[in-house]
Amino acid sequence: MVTLRPDSEMSGSTKQALLFYLHKYLDFLQQAGHHVFFDLPEFHDGRQKATVDYSIPKHPVDLEVLCAGVSVHGINVQEINSFLHSQWMTAASLGRPQDLLTICLAEINSSWLLGSSVDTNFHVRFGPPKITALCQCEVIVYFDIEDIAFFSESDASNAEPNVYHNWQLAFVVDVIHEEGTNSCLKLDFATARFSLYHSSFEKCDALASSYFRKMVSFFSERYFAILTQYSMHIAYSIDVGFGSIAVRERPSSTSSESSVSWSDAGEVKEFRTHSNVALWTERTEKLHLGGFDQITSISEQSINTFFTSLRRKATDGTEASLARWSLDRFNATFSALKVRLMSNGKAVIWVNISEGDMAVAKESRQKDFWTWIGWEKPSTEKSTEMYEFSDLAIAFEVDMKMVEHAALDVSDVWHKMFKSSGLWTHNQTDAQEPVFKHLILQFQTATYVPDLSSFQSLGEGRAALNRLQTITHYMQDYLASLANSGYHIIHSVPISGSQSTSPTNSWCTEVSFQTISKTEITLRACRYKHKASEAPVILILGMSDNRPMPQTRLQWSSAWNFFSKGESPVGVASLSREAFLEARILPLFALINADTTIVPKFAGVIDGKWEFDLTTWAQHVHRKGKECKWKSLSDRSADFLQYEWQHRDGWNHKYEGTSGDQEDAEYSLSCDTRNELRISTGFNRTGLEIQLKGESVIKVSGRGEQGSWRPFFSDVVSEGECSIEIREIHARHLSQTIDLSKVAHRLKAIFEGAWSYSSSGHHSHLLANSAFARDGSFVTQIGMFGTKQVVYAPQTPSSHGPRKSGKGNLSPSGFNIYKQVRVVAERHRPSHAKAPTACQQCT
């Protein structure tokens, strides 16, 4: 062996040997590619791509310096870690669910695995997982094992386990970016490679090292598959939580109710596309009641607007709990509640906490952490500390239920307010107090939904979990308090056990509800955005006059879902033709028929003269009380509903005798009445239009030995003289002006002011727009909250056609009545040898 130095002298043989090895070294460098100083890369040859495997370095790399500022498919690492922390909090807060593997991100036990090949009994309690980005599509995932226990037997109570703490397992994993409706980042655990030098554990003995290697094998062979199965491999979801749904809103005295929306800016364009005219066209042409007498829709938007309005009005009085609430050592102020409806008839409600403080138990390590104890309420006997929090949204799943008024578990204050409400007083009668059914959110049985909650401000780790569990416990009590104050009542409907005879009431005898949706909205889907026009809708279904409730399942229609910008709607109500138009409206106009229908009261020859007397249907001793029913003439393709009332009553009198006090004669009397009612269909910006016109005709004729009669007209229509002043008799029973005040007063009670068929608890609703559909059903938009008194001024007669009521006299529904009066005189010439008399007045 020869050692050479720069100043060494070499012999010939030594120099020859050195040259031999240097030539071999040059060949080696050439084969390794180091003889090329510069070359363009082969862009199309993926085999020449350099691969860096961070799982195999012998020394840990300073990743904070090397990978500073690296994002994963454009998503900041901090956002991804925040999402993973939320996922961990969600799993850890579930306790011991029926499917234990749903909490595998926070805790796992070898006994929970069926058919496991793991030959070791263990229980692991994890901390929140974290990642470090290596590049855009590769990360290191750190699994923080806070506590781990290994047992010699499957029954943990039979032996003392080997317990270790603060282990960390690191794996290099590829990240997949999935684009679509719910774009997200997924960890591809099939590519996971364990990194020893990014991992750590207590190297206290050979047994610990053996257990550590077994856990590495368990992760690779089973745990990653479980995470993927339960969607725990999702590292970030763009549409899930975290700003996709603005469920929190700080109270503001300047904000308007219309500013509260689940939608984004794109819905402004959508609203413009779905104009009011288009929506009302669909409502009046395509809405089908499915055999129900009454349907009222309650939109998701209206419920949220309702809660926002209540929160804005919250004071130190009876509604203070909507703004602030305290119990024990828990204090909080709240923003408005938010609701999402689901297709299964349930709902998700968010309790939005603006800020607060509470006492929480100080964190201490549980010795037997493998035994489930659950959360314990802080007490004065245990060490506690005060913690301040803000900007939380706690989600609960609640059932919806229709309950009897007597079954409501609410305070006396709410009962007192309800009995003073417009809904109660309008439906109260002298015979009985009104009976109600209420659609409620069952706050008392609410179930916490961690997946939909937002709790980033509570900190990190197990301390944050303890704070979250404390808050969710008190929120259960808070919801019960809200229910006691009646804030869980969505809608109230008056009902009657018998047929309703009041022309202004349309009480239902049976009520139920359905939730309809364009697409199925599940609990999981509540995390995603949806268009306001496609949100689920609650339909309050009612039947009148003890008719049975149909079993029809109604289909989705956007016409039921009222959405708007700058308005505060409740929803849309529709009443069937039979229950409203034919049972409530036409009978009112039938009163006009009774007042304008002339019938003979008496006719005969008295003292040689023919005498007769007239009266109206409404005053006739035998006819009054009987309805002058309208007959439908409507063509359903027309733009109006047309009804007709026609009545003719004719008397013929013939006298023959030998008394000598009068001549033989024949007389006839005919009273004809024809009224026409037209009700416009479809949406009209100027309001609902009803036209009423009529014609009353009296014909009198006589044939005697004397000459012809002359009636009292301005012109001569026959020869002879008539002693009967027919115009005066007719005018005495049918004046030139038809008095509509009696009907108008009742129509006002139906169409104007508060909507009396239902409301949100003791809060009133009013009509915003109204229209009749072509099938005769009545459709109206219900507005939010309170009443508006409008005075109806009957019109004066006009010979120039119909005239609208004066300015300021339109009801909220834009309801107008048109009436038209016309006078026609006709002349009939005799057709027999003896001159008859014919006089006629048309009004």
C-alpha cells in the first residue's frame, strides 16, 4: 500500500498504477453523466425527472426554511391545518357514538376493529393532525399521539398497561386536488411513506421501540384505510364550512332585514331573471293544490328574516334572551339564529354567539384515558378558570312538529301576548275561544352537529375541546329557554272542530305540513351553498269543513318559494276555489243579487183597478235568507272568471165576471234580473280587479175594453193612458245607486289588513299581493310583520264606465271593485187587436 502526497515522488510502477485507476474513475464519472457540463432537458421524457424522497434522509431537513411560503394547490398551509383541527374537534366531541370508528381521527382502540390482523391490544388518543408542505402536491402529515396504552389482554381492566405519551408519526403523502361542485384536497394515503427522521417517540427501552414499529405497521396496513373510509382523508374542502356559509352576523342597528341572506352576490342576477311577473305567472298557472283547501308556504329565507327581526327588537324585557343570556358562570351575547331546512322534515339551527365568557375546568391529564368518562360540568369544588370567547356558531339538528295549542310548554308571558295578538282577536267569537295548532322547532330535543359548527376562536388542542363541550352543554339549556319564551314557534294556524259559517273566516278543521325541495337536502348537504330560489319550503296544509286530509305528496315548484331583494316576505298562501272563492267570496256578492233582484209581492184587481206591489229578494217574506247563487260561465283559458245570476218571475192575471163594477181584462207582470260578475285572473300590477254589473227589467201589459194605456215616459211608446207609475215603483225598490258598503266592509275584512288565517306566533302578517288563478284558486303573497289599516271608500255611480277608487284607498292587496250602472228604455208595440201597454226600465 502506497500513500501519495502532493509533494511525493512516484516511481514508474506507482505512476502507472495511478494512471490506471484514474482512467477507471473517469469512466465511472462518464457513466454517471458527470462529463456533461450543460444540456437542454428532455421535456417529453418523464423518466429523466428528478425525484426527491423526503422520507429517507439520514438527517432531518430544516423544512421551515426549505419550504417557507409553499402552498398546496393554491391553499395556504395554515388554512389546511385549521381545517384538520376542526375535523379533529368534530370527531373528539362525539364522545362514544354507535359507530366508534367515526371518531378514529381523535381516538381508536384495537378492539373496535373487526377481523384485525393487529396482534397487539392498544388504545390511542390523538391530538390534532398537522401538515407541512413540501411542494404543491406533496406534504408531510404529522399524527400526534398524545397518549397510547398497550395491553397484554383485550380487556383493559384486567391488567396494567404500558403507557406512553407524546409520540409523533410522520408520513410523506401525495395530495390530490379534486375539482367539481365540492372542490377539495384529499390525502392519497396509498402513496404514504413513513419518515423516521420526522417522527419521534420515547426511546426508553426495547419494548417501546417494538411498540412504535407495530404502530407504524398498523398505520400503513389499517389506519389509513379507515381514515379514507370515513372521509377523514379530506385535508381541505373549499365549500365545507370556513366562510362558505355566513352563519354568523353581529347585531347592527343600521342593517336591514333584507341584508340577511344565505345567498351570494350571484343571486342578485338570479332575482332579476326570475322577475315578479314570471313568478306570479307560474303561481297563477302552474300551482296545484293537490286536493288541499289551503296551503301556506314558509320559506327558509322568511324564517331567518323572522329571527333577525326578533333579535333586532330584543330588549331588556321579555325578548332579552335573544340578545343576552346567563346561567351559572356562563354569559354570552348573541346574533340572530339561523335555520336551514332539510328534505326529511327536520332543520338545522345555528346559535350564533357574538361574545361571552365562562368558567372551564383546568386541563389535567386523565390517568386511565382509555376509559370514557365524558365531560363534567365545572363546579366550585374543582379548579376552574374564566375564558373569554367570540364569533362562534353552534349547530343543532332539530325536529319539526305540529302540536296542539294546549301542548305548548311556554311561559305565561307568551300566552298573554298571544291572546292580545291580531290572530287571536280576529278569530275569537262570542261562542268560543279560537283553537290553534302550531308548527314548532323542537329545541328541547336538539342534537349537536359538530360538522356544521364553527369554533376556531376556542384555541387548539384538548383545551379547546373542553371549552367547546362546555359551550355546547349550556347551549342545550339556552335552546330550552328560547322554547319556553315561544321562539321555537314557526307558524300558528287557527282551527275549528266544526264547520265555519263566518264569511270572513276560513278556519281549517285539520292541519298538517310537508317539506318540499328541488333536490334532496340532507344534513351533510347543509354545509354547501344553494340558491335562495331552490331552498326547501315548508307547506302548511289545511282542510275545511271536516273534509279528510288528502295523502298527496306535493311536488317542488319555485312558485312556492318567495325570494327577493329588499323585501321581507313570509311566503305564499293559496286557497282552493271551493274553500275560498265559492265558500267566502261569491256568497258576499250573492248579497248584491238579493238586493237587486226585483220580485212581485202582490198583483190583482182592486176596485176596478189593477194594482201590484214589488219587493226585493232580500225583503221577500218567503225568499229572504235563501242564497242567490252565482252560476259559473268561465272559460278556464280566459283572463277572467265569469259568473252569472239570472232570475225571472212572471205573473199573468185574467179577470172575468158579471159584477158590473169592472170590465173583463187580462194583465201580466214580469220581473227579470240579470247580474254579471267578472274576476280577473293572473298577476296585475294595478291590483286585483272585480267587475260587477247588472240589469233589472220590469214588464207590465194589459188588455181591456177601454183604450190603451200611456205610461209615464218622456216619449210616447203606446196609445192610451196607464195609471201605474212603473218608474217610480221600480226606483222605490232599486235605486239608481247600488249600495256596496255592506259587501265592501266584509271584503275589506278578508283582503285588507292582517292575514287572519295564520301567523308566526303572536306576530301578525299582512297581504302584499293577490291574484286569482285560472282554476279559481286564490294566491297571495304574505308580508312581514304588523298590520296596515286602509279605509275603503265606495264609488259614486258614473255613466262613463268604471272608475277606480280614490288615491290612498287601495288595500295592501291592491283590491278594487268596479260597478257599472246603465239605463235602457225599450218600446213594445201591440200585436193584438186590443192595444196592450208595455213599459220597461233597465237599471
